[in-house]
Amino acid sequence: MHTKIIYKNFLINKLKRDIFNEIFILISNGGFVANVRFIVSVVVGISLSFISVALFTKWESLYQLESIFESSFLRGLAMLLGTNFSFNIIAFLTKGEWAITYFLAPALLAWIFVGYIVGTIQKGARNGVISGLLAWVIVLLIWILISIIAGEDLMAFFQGNQLFMTLGGIGGSALGVSLSSAAGGYISGPAEEY
């Protein structure tokens, strides 16, 4: 009986030593810092996406949604997140309106801003793109989930002419966040390995 307890204590102490050694190796190689940097960049990207379009419209989009927020918070939140996907890159490319004012739409500028900040926090072009696209996907999923909970008709977004507007908005935001996060990561310095 006594040897079983000693052996059990030996295994527990060995496990503790192994875990401590793995954590020490991870921290000494910079992996812990890179993981924290990754998580922080994604959280900052998601948080900024809630107000980023309002930054480029002088907060007019929030003022317009104020009455909707008062009647239904979830519906207002769904519309606020939906403005992030309002730049239609398909219409921009097919209509031939090459005016710089049309190209610099608030939704595209918002994703460029969010992507650049995420890439700068993350470091490295590849890591910046990964973090930026992950933040973008999470915001897209939050928008869809909140729209479903709020009772919005999501099928209307994916039918007829609205389908091209939705796909154009999703494609334009993905392009903006991926290019700007790659630029932000490249400018901020070399990548840190996970």
C-alpha cells in the first residue's frame, strides 16, 4: 500500500515537472507571447468592428440606429453589424464607377482600419492575415446569429438582386481586412512563432 502512494506521488510530481517544463519552453521561445498577441488581436478586431463604421461616418450611423436600439436592442445590433458588410465590391467593379469617393466607402474604410490594427498587434504578414480573417469571420457569424435571434429575414439577403449586394459586401469586407491586416503585420515587424 505504501509503495502505491509513493508511486502515485512520483507520477503526480513528474506530471507537474513536465507541465512546468513545457510552459517554460513555450515562454522562453516566445510562443506564449505570440499566443497572447494572437488572442488580443482577434478580440480587438471584433471589438473595433462594432464602432468602426461609425468612426468613418462621424457617428451618423449610430444616430440613425438610435431609435431602432430603443425599440429592439438585438435588431439595432444586427443592423449595426450589418453596416460592416455594406460596401458592394461587385457593383463597384461591374458598374465602372471608378470615383475614389465611391471606393472609399465607410464600410471598406472600417475593415481596412480594423485589419491594419489587428495586423499591427499580431506582427508578421501571414499571422496578420490569419488574425484579421478570423476576426472577420467571427463578426460575420455574430451578425448572422444576432440577426436570426432578432427575427430578421436572412433569406432575403440571399435572394435575387439582394444576393449580389450581400456577396459583394462580404467579399469587399474580406478583401479590405485581408489586405490591410497583411500590410499592418508586415509593417509591424517579423512574425513571432506560435
